[in-house]
Amino acid sequence: MTHTRELRVRIGSFTSAGGRGITTAAVDGHTGELTVLGHTDVLADPSYLAAAPDGSVVYAVSEGERGLAMAFRPDPRGLVPLGAPVETGGAGPTHLAVAGRLLLTAHYTSGGIGALPLGPDGAPHAPAAVLAHHGSGPDPDRQRGPHAHQVLPDPSGRWVLAVDLGTDSVRVCAAPAPDGAAPVPHGETALRPGSGPRHLAFHPAGGLLYVLHELRPQLTVCRWDGEAGEVRPAREVPAPAEGATGAVRAYPSAVAVSPDGRFLWAAVRGTDTIAAYSLADPAAPALAGTVACGGRWPRDLVLDPSGRRLYAANERSGDVTWFDVDPATGVPRRAGSVPVPAATCVLFA
């Protein structure tokens, strides 16, 4: 049996900004403290990571003009490459997820999602099947075209959802077949124009999902019909923007929901904060408190497997900071940090 003291995290980074590729760290199960064990720098700009459901393979995207994905075998002190990188079929991939025997990627720069078949060993194989997005939004600087920022399967595995910052929408596709065919469009839900939806998270009880927006500090609560594959916006909740001025904007980045469904957290760049919400009524998140993220530009925010701690990847200050979560209120309290240059993503695997 694996004990809590043997937990590992993998931390992605921008090598083009001084990052060390993928950092492996040990997690102290009692304190949450991270101890860096090593780095894997064979892939440029591994900005986002995902793992196979059983944890046997770790995947990374290379966020470049020529998008790449690569698989690794976890090792106690690092990661061992599992084959060479393969092209994702799009530019600027920012997110990836495993859906059955496929690796899904979201392409921010070219706009769209891709699917790579996975071999028996878990490694992805080209060619990728790509579904291009079309459309734009009202922001002339950020929404001249589609910018898929996240792709993930729904809890049932029947559907794939893609969040598009450029078109202010969430798209639903039928889960593609494992032969590597492109996802089949099923529906598209429009959200507030100019809001720039970035990431979403499902409530563990089902029936609800939460969309966090980058260009407008807000959270949209949506009804999720897993039978029909439909997203229906129900409520908009402001994300805290205290400290934002004409020169400093609030750019929400990542959303996380506790395994018991009681709390939700959102990271906000620019103001460099973490907002904690009570989900006593899951359809009406209520702000419980806001704390400093422990650094600058929190790009990612994840819970540990126990749901008792939060970890923030602070890209511009170059660190990962961890927080103890108050079990009564959900408000995080800073507990420590470790230097990780240009940190972008934290994965427990």
C-alpha cells in the first residue's frame, strides 16, 4: 500500500522563462511540505500535465507554435520518457486530459481540440484528429478568433467539454471513439460576451458545473444535463477583484471544488489572490474569504488527494505555495512554499 509520505507531485513550467521542465517533489503527508527530488527537461514549455486514471503514465503538452504531447513513466525521483513527443495537430496547447484510450488537447493559439490515440503502453500516437473551433468575441486584443483553453470529459465519460476563451462559449462533443477520430460536435453554450471563459470544474454530486472567466472576474454556475449533454447557465457570481486598478487587472485562472462538494476556490492573477466560496447551496456559491496566493501570478490551483490542502503554482514569483484549508469555512491558510521557476501546473501523480 502507498502511504501518504510517499505522495509525489509533478510541477510543469515554462522552460522559455527559466523553468526546469517538469519538477518532481515528495509530499509530506502530515504537513503538506514539498521536497524537490529532480527535474525532467526533455520537453520544452511543459505548461500543463495530466495523468492516466491509474497513475501509471503522466502526460505533458509543450505549449509552442508546434504543439507537442509526451508521455512519461513515473519514477520515485522523477519521470522517465515513454517514447518521443508527438504533434497535437494544433498550436499553443494549454491543457490536456485522458478520455478512455485517447489523449485530448486544447489548442489556445490555433483554436480547437485534438485527440491522440493511446497505445497499449499508454504512449500517444500520431496523427492527431483535430476539431477546429470558429468564432470570435468583442475583445479586440484577446478574442479575434477562437482560443480553446481547456478540454475534459464529463464525469460519465459520454461527453467532452471544451472551454473557449475567444468565443465566450463552452462546447460539448460526443466522446470520440478510441480509433483516433475527431470529437463530434454536439452543442455550444454562449456565455457573457467578452468574459473569456478559461476553465471549469464539476460539482461532485453531478448536475452542476462552474466556469471561471479570465477577461471578466466572474464565476458562472451552470446546470449540467449529462443525459442530453447540455450546459445551461444559471447564475453569475463575481470573483473578488480587490486591488485591481486601471494598471492592474484581475485575471482569474483556475478553479477547484472540494471532493465533498462543500467548497470552491478560484485563483486570481494580477491581484494575486485565492477566493474561497461556500457551497452550502451548490447553485449559489457564497464568498467566504480571500487570501494572498503567496507569490505572483497564480496560474494553477489544485487540491491534494485528501482535500485538506491547496497548492498554487505562482508563475511569475517562481514558487509553489501550499495552504491548509479550514475544515469549517474552507478559507485557506498559507503553510509553506518551495522555489520552482516559472511554475505553471501542479499534478498529484
